Amino acid sequence: MILILKGKYNTSIMVLESINLDGRLGPANEFLISQENDKAIKFLNNVLDDDPSMDNAWLLLGIAKRRIGEFIDAIECFKTVTELKSSIEEAWGLYTVTLLDIGNISAAEVIIEKACELNPTNEKLKFYKENLIRIYKKFGPFF
């Protein structure tokens, strides 16, 4: 799955390599690809009303919320993902970056540390821990 993330400074493409989307989430993915974030949010809220345990729905909702600048809501979505399934590295990365976006560096440091504690063999999370906050501090937002 490929998502295009637009930020105030640039546009990035994020490949969610390890996500196997439930078939019910296909329309949400299409809305996100076509930048129809409000439609994605409405669709995902309906899905989550039916099944609030769908970690990938929370992840996609967080991405859509982040895109429209609702950072606090996005943080809550990413937090929910990590509580439901602590191995989704994209959720940890986006959780950390979104905390950085609102200027909460100390919370971002705690979150990425927790991600590594819960996933001690995950090399991508180790990379995030060693580099994500440092790069953000130096260069600013990158999504």
C-alpha cells in the first residue's frame, strides 16, 4: 500500500510495507490515495463504529486526521493502534512524528523508547529511535 502524505513543507510518499489491510478498508485506502481525507475519515469512523478493534483502521484514520491538521486526534489514533497491536512500526513512527509536529519532543522521545522496549528486535524502530527525533530537530517536519 502506498500513501501520499502532504505536509506544509513537502509531499512524501510513505510505503506501508507491513500492513495487510482488511478487505473492508480498501475504500479508505482509495480515498487516502486520491487525497479525499474527509471521505476517508467518514468511512473509517463508520468502520470503527462497527469494529473498534481494527488496528489498521485506526492507523488510516490517524493518517487522515494528520493530513488535515488534526494532530491531537491523530495522536490518539496512533496511540490506539499501538495499544491494539504494538508491532505496527508505522504507527509508532507516525505517533512520534506527530508529537514532534506539536512541539512535544519529550513525549516523542518517551514514545519511541517505548516502541523499542516493546519490539526489541525491530530494526526499523531502532533506526527511528536513533535518527527520527535528531533529524526532525535539525531539519524540521518531513511529512
